[in-house]
Amino acid sequence: MQTTDHIMELAGHRQEDFSVCMGCKVCASVCTINDLDIDMNPQEFLLKLFMGEEIKADNPLVRYCTSCYRCASACPWQIRIPEVVRAVKESLGIEARFEKAFKKSLDIWGRVYEPFVVIMSAPDLLMGGYIKFLPKWMEYAGFHFPHKVKRIRTSHTLKKGSSSKEGRS
């Protein structure tokens, strides 16, 4: 059974830290989940939690939150909702495929490699009916694949390189 106090403890916050919410819904306007045509309002999520309503595993914010912190950076009070979402997930014993891919990317490359995360998350994304977003993802992934950079050689570089070769012979 999840309680607000337990979730706040997991999130590392007090309930009072979130009581400054003005209900402006700026968080909903910038939420990445809403970019995927899922109607989600992070402010409603907090309200449900504080009213003592049970948050289930099928809640869109619990299922799809990427912890991008767009909501927190847009919030006039800098309320950090992703930390509460992570605490709810932990209390429910949920770790999404996206989170697993994110962590594995950090383990392998020491950073987040977006194409890897998208590929590893693909089964969840495709089963959820997000195939219509595939062209947009591929455009994004294509931009982030490593590209060879052509080196521009100046006449100074060529002269410097040729004289050092002559000196070694």
C-alpha cells in the first residue's frame, strides 16, 4: 500500500515542498507525454497523490514519464514532479524498459546514447500504438548517429606536415 508520506520519503521531499503548486498547468503544456497525444496533467497526478487516491501502474505518467524535467524547469516554483513519479514507480515495483535502456546506455558508453535507448524501448513503444511516431524518431535518431567529420586542411597545415616528414627522413 502506497501512502503519500512513504512516497515523499522515497522522493526525498516533504509534502509541503509541493504545496506551493498554483494549478497553472504549465507542467502539462510542456510534458513530453502530451507530445505523444496522451492527455496527461502532472498537476492532477500530484493532486491525486495528496488526496490519498491510489495511483495505479497504468497511470500514463507512471508508464511513460521519461524524467526529462521539462515540467520542473517550466514550473514557476520548480516543483520536481519526476522525482515523485520515480518514487511512485519504486513503491509499485515498476521499472520501465526505457529506464532499463537508459541505465544500460550509461553503463556501456558512460552517457545516454539516444538511438540505443529508442531501439531498446521499441517493443513498448510499438505495442503502445506509437508506430505513427516512427518517422519522427528515425529523423531524430539519424541526426544523432555518429557522423564522420571532414577535416579541412589549410596550406599552413600542409606545409607544416611536409616539412616534418622531410626532417625525419
